Amino acid sequence: MPFPEAGGAHRMRFTSKDAEERIEAVRQWFGDQGREEFVWWIGPSATPPDLEARLLARGAAWWREGVIASMLAEHPPPSVSGIDVRRVETYEEFVIARDIAWTVVGFTAEQSAEVLTTLPEKWEARISSDDGAAYLAYVDGKPAASADMLFLSFAGFLSGASTLPEHRSRGIYRALIRARWDDAVRRGTPALIVGAGAMSRPILERIGFRTVAEQHLLLDRSNRS
């Protein structure tokens, strides 16, 4: 698969005795699914305590920036004026939102074409359920950024946000956060949680998010031929 971040191993609870065997079992499982690469998410509760060192010694490597902060907001983030944020209501808007996200992360033509084939199914699943929403932010009437949120029983989970480079430093990211906060409040779950990287973490800290844990991300390419 061309995007390893779409495959992740989470919540590892191995023992010192069985860690090596379990690592191989996880790698084998991803190999059986046809994935040449995947990402280990090593949180503070992962065991054994030296799991990260074991994986690095067995060929895993830091994935991108390597650290994701689990952050929480329990108070309203500031409002941002002048940015038009709307929930995605049509399939055409859904495609636009996804295309912005793919552009920002630098998908190749091959990657974009592959994920595009899955969009009708994902859209049908979204409109037939009430477990999430997508958003578009507009500048001068044109889409400039997109974002997503999953609705949990206790909070809204910010599952992604992307702003086209030419529209950055205008408060769009903060406006998308506020729009999702307002939706979480309307659902009776006035809290937001997010996994933040190095770019978004300082912004989130400034508007009231606090870090509750960190996860280390390791890229595993053991299934590559």
C-alpha cells in the first residue's frame, strides 16, 4: 500500500518474555493484508517498557516527526472572524475536501487515484450514520481548507485539518477548530481531543489545549521485498 500511516499497530501490551514473538506476529499480520509498511504507535502505557528500543533494534525507524501529542480542550477556543466554515453536505463537497487534504500531504497521482475509488463508499457510510462530519473553509468564496471530526460519546475527535499553502497564516485552522467545538457543544459533548504533530501543537497550546500524553511513531518496512 502506498500510505503506511493508513496501517497502524496500537495499544501494545506485550510481556518481556513474548515481545519478540508478538512483534513478528504483528508484522506477519500486516504482511498478510498486503501491507509492505505500517506504523507502530508507542504510547506511555505500551509494554514492555523497552518496546520502542526493541523495535528500533529490529529495523523500525522514526516515522516523519516521530512524536504525536494527545491533547484535550475542555473550554471554548477563541472565535475567528472573517472565515466562512461550513459542514460538508454533498458528495461534491466531500470530494473537494478530500482533494485539499491530498494536496496538502503531497499525495502522488497514484495515491490520489487509489483513494478516490473508495470515496463513494465512504460517503455512503457517512451519510447513513451520525458518527462524524467534514468541513470546508472558504476564502473569497473558494475552498481553502478542509477538516474532519469524529463524534465520540464524550468529545469530538479532530481527525484532520488541511489548509492550502497560499491561504495559511490567516486563522483558518483556528476557525475550523472553533466550528468543530460548536458542533461538539450542540451534541452535548463540550470537549475536543486531537493527536497533534509539531506544526499544530504550538497553535493548539495557545488556544487552550493541553497535552495529556505523547505517542512515538515508528515506521516498519519489514514486509518490503
